[in-house]
Amino acid sequence: MNEIPIVLPGQDELRERLEQVFTEPRERQWLIPVLLDQLGEGTTYATAVVFAFALAVTGYTSSMPMPASVEDLLMEKADQFIDAVVDDEAARAEAKEFLHSTD
């Protein structure tokens, strides 16, 4: 795969965008900081964006007692997460293609 570079927004803007996707208090308290840490700053790629999301969701759902369905509900937000994080349309499509190829 010849990936398109993704230039991430700054951490403050990225947090604001993620808060539009993850609205629950526990998600905002725990999941968003982990996502920000996983994503880092600067330039990344589609696979890294998808892996950051999957790792953060898995870590979140395994770190505290909650129904298994919570992970499924969060994974349903993957496309919204990609839309929030990736500005470039071609890179966004690439990230979603990679995401759905792992289903």
C-alpha cells in the first residue's frame, strides 16, 4: 500500500473534533486523551490512524468493567473518528478502506 501522508490538526483542534464524536463523559475523560497520545502530532498515515483507534478502544474497554457491547458501539464510531481526524478526502477514503478491510 502506497499511503497518502496525513497531516494531523494541532492537539487542541483535534481534541475539539474528537469531542464531537465521543460525547460520553467517560469517553472524554479516558478515551480522548489516549487517542491524542496514540495519534501524536504532525504527519501520519491511514494505517496508523486506524491502529490508534483500535488500540485506544481495546485499551478503554479492557481497562474497566463494562459490557462487551461497549466495544462494538465504539467501533461503530470508527468512520466518524476518521472523518474528524483526517482532512484530506483521498487519505480519509484510504483510511476507511483499510479499516473495513480488517472487519
